[in-house]
Amino acid sequence: MADFKKGDVVYLNSDPNMKFTVHSIINFRGETQIELVYFNQQNNQFEYPKFAPELLSVVNKDN
């Protein structure tokens, strides 16, 4: 599992084209969730989905 930090750009392991920014790391009762933020152009709102860390990877700075 990668070490995520607020502001990291990450992608879903299932779809590397979907990129998000880490908004916060939530630790609750021994479980960690990564809250992301992205702008949804269909409804013109920011969205804040949460994912388990094992479903995400940090984008390489070279990309």
C-alpha cells in the first residue's frame, strides 16, 4: 500500500485514466479510507468519494 498524503494525485487501479486529488485520509476504528476530490462536469459540483487505499495508486510525477 502506498503512503498517501493530502494533495497527492491518485488513480483507481481499475481505471488508470480516472485521476483524483487526495482530500483527506480518514482513520476510523482501525480502518483507513482515502477521501478524494474531483470536479464533476456533468453537474458542475465538486465530488468527495471515499475509497479503500488498496484500490488506489499514486500517479508518478514523471507522467
